[in-house]
Amino acid sequence: MCVPFYRVAEDVALSIKTGKTMSLNNPVNKNRLKEMYDNLRCDWPKIKNNLKSNQKHPDSVKQLIQTKFREAKTEMRNRKILVDKVFESNGNSYGATPQKVDQYRQLTIQNLQLTLYNQKQDAGPQREENPQDMMAYLGSECYWLGCLMALNSPPLQPDWENHPPSMDKWDFFPQRITAASEN
């Protein structure tokens, strides 16, 4: 596992200190999303070697990665808008308080996130060695993880803006993820 224990321990200690509880059993909580992203970054050298050895151009791979994260963010934003519309039209008609309506809306989004997570987990590992399949695998992983990150509250994304230029033209994945804007 690539995620150091102390990073998770710091977040748990902070949640205890502030009184904001966090579920360690939730497979898509913020810490798990960071861990999944770090795992993708840890797998990157193997994926990169496959793509390099099969003459994939780094610019097309970088574009694929960023496009899939961006598409995921857009698609999940659209789904959240649909959920918001449902709760706006039905929320107060049954006498629910605005606080309850917001809780139900957030639970619906969390359930969508869990559904996406479990669909992939139920399908099992899908890594391929063929370069075309590897590109599809990479795109699929980035899109799936991008969806999960976009449904987090607050949404998360790789920190593309603060990713320093590297001598390695294959260095695409930022080390950090940050809170994403809702737009």
C-alpha cells in the first residue's frame, strides 16, 4: 500500500479533535479517495512503461487522463443538478424541513457514489497488457475515480494547477488532490 499510515491517522485525529466524525468503513470517504488516487499513481510506472514500449505519445496520454477527469466532473455535476431538481420540486411538499431535505439530498448523492464504486468493485480487476486495452483501462480508471471524487463533499480533483513541470514528459499525475470548484 502506497499511502502512509500517518496521513490517515492525522485525519482521524483531526476528526476526533474537532468532533466531526468520519466513517472509516465508508469505501468512498475522502481518505479512501486519496488512497485510490495514490494507488493509481503507484500503478502509473507500469502503465507508463507499457504505453512507452508501444509507442504511445505522451501528449495523447496526458490529454486522455485530463479529459477523463474533466468528463467525470462534468457528468457528476449534471447528475447532482438533477438530484437537486428532484429535491427542490418534492422537498417541501411533504412538510420536510430544509435541513432534512438537504440531508436526504446528500444521502442520495452518497448512494450514487457508493453505487458507482460497487459497480466497479463487482466487475473485478480489468487490467490489460495490450496497448489499446491499456489506454482504455487508463481512461476507464481516470473516469471512474474522477466520478467518485466529483461526488465527494466537497468535490475533489487532482491539483492540475500546482503540478510543477518535470523533466519527465510522462509526469502527468499531480501528487496532491484538492477541493474542486462546483462549476
